[in-house]
Amino acid sequence: MTTLPVGLHKSELDTPAYCIDLEVMEANIRAMSGFLREHGKAWRPHAKCHKSPAIAHLELRAGAIGVTVAKVSEAEVYAQAGVRDILIANMLAGRTKLERVAALCRIADPIVACDHFVQAEALAAVCRERGVTCRVIIEVNIGMDRVGIRPGSDFRDLARGIAGLQGLKFAGIMGYEGHLLRVENPAEKAERINAAIALLVEQRDVLLADGLPCEIVSAGGTGSYQITAACPGVTELQCGGGIFADPYYIRRCGLSGLEPALIVIGTVVSRPKLERAVVDFGRKTMNQELEQPTVKGTVTGRPLPDAVFTGLSAEHGILQLGPQSQDLKIGDKIEVIPGYADFTTPLHDEFIGLRNGIVECVWPIAARGMLQ
């Protein structure tokens, strides 16, 4: 966008436009931070949903202790923007990435997750060569079956090995109960999450019995944090997506008490028949893999309760219109709630921040495309 549209009403924006309702997002941030504070947990929100240092600083001002990221390149973006406490919740391999982590240690205080001695040994060697020390935590497999070391003797041996490596500071453990986010029965979900987190905390007890430090016990995604926050032994939660409260989390994961904050504004460009409208955005604007987008209404505030998406192609969205929506005209602008931000945000260069329908800010999505 060549000219910042600050001061424009949302109805004046060129489309498609990727927008944040700032008041809703700020309320979600306050609610999440307050909820965790009430439960005695620190908040280290994952930044994969927003990829924006501006939003990270809002979270820090609300009480977050730092951010969680998946990639070294993302960590560099946040460190350069003044965020120091950064968890890279991913396994790293290759000299280039390890050199970048060592360099990052000079301007920030990163933590790197590992689940194998080979990873830790290689990072320690580079850190010694560069004269820095990097914090490390072990990821434990508590049922996700993606990464993470097995609890028990394998975990214990790895912790002892890392504790003896110069160049590293052993800081704790993490686990992710992500395999349980979509358990439909609330009682069953709570029971299974509590069991998974108890397994993680058992590994902390193993460390303490061996005389090893474990200041961090990290867990909790947006789809589970309202349960995980009550689990004894956890020190911090990584839930980040709740600031946008995507329909995926609300419909599929049972998230409550938060409201959707993201909006795509699009324009009706074709009306092939009474029951169909076509808008000017498709898969290049919005991802529909985990959850379909939801039609909120027109930019003037008129609900469109019987307008539903039947499909997205590359550049077009197809709407099926019921009787209450069939008066839509070519040129009308509508607001749509993306189904899942994590897969939609990387398609865009910037967020347009709206307050009371007026553009207040434009934030670059600075960590977009940071895949290394």
C-alpha cells in the first residue's frame, strides 16, 4: 500500500483488506493475561498467529513475559524490535541456524527447545566458539507424537547430558497437549489434558530429585489453555491465538469468553444469479483448510445471516445467498471473519487496525515469510 489509509472509514478501503478490530483484540489480550495471572501462570504467547512486533509489545505491556516462535528468523525479527525473552519452540539442525542463535544471544536472551543430545551438543559447541551461553529446554512427548523425547529414562539421560555441556544453561521443560484440543466432551478433554500435563510435571520432579534446575515448565495452546492454566506445576503457557479468537478455536476447540478480532473486507464483484454472489478474494487472501470463513455482514453493519461461503478459488469467493441477503449489489463491501489466522496471516503484508470503524494504524507483518 503506497499511502497509509489512517483516518479512513473501513468502507473506503480498497479490497481485499486484512483488518483487526483493535478494541476486540485488546479486550482479548486483557482477558487472556488476566486469566493466566489469576491462575498463577506466566504468559509467553506464541507469535505465529500475528507475526507482528507491534502486537507482541501490546502483549508485553499487558503482562506477557516474552514471546514464543517456531523459527530462528522469527526470533531475530522480535529481538531486533526489542523483545528479549524469546522461546524458539522447535528443534534446530545445521550450522547456519546455530550460528544465528549464538549471534542472537548477544542482543536477546533466547531459549531453544531440543529433544536429542545431538542437537544440544552442536548448539553448545557453537556457543562456546562464540563466547556466549544459550538457554535450553527439553521438549517432552506427552502424547502429541510429533517431536519430544520419551518420558522416563530417555528424558533423564538427556537432561543429565545437557546439564554437563558448557555453553548451554539448562532452563526447564516443555510439552504440548495439542492432540487434545478438539476432544468434544468437556469432561473428557479436561481429564485427558490433566493427565498429559501431569506426565510433564513428573519429569520436572525427576530433575529436581537429581539436583537439576527446572525453572520453566511450559505448555498450553489456545485450544487448551483454559484447562491447562489450572494444572499444578506448569509455570507458563504459550497460548497466543486467543488474541484473535478464530472461529476454529471457538467452534472446534471450545474456546470461550473471547471474540473474533480479525476481519477481511471484500467487495462483491459479480452477481451471476439471485442466490449467488462473488467477492474479490479467494485462497490467496484467506485459508479455509481448518475452518470455513464466516460472513459477518456489510461494512455498514447490516447482518447477512443467510450468506455462506460455498467455496474459494484463487481470487474469488463464492457466496450462497438466502432471502435476507439477496439484495447484495455489485460494489457492496462485506466483512468476513477468517476461519484460522495462523494460515491466513502469512498471506498478507500488513494489518489494518480499526477502531470504531476508522483506520488507526497499519502494522507490517514483519515476521511473515520467516521460515528458516
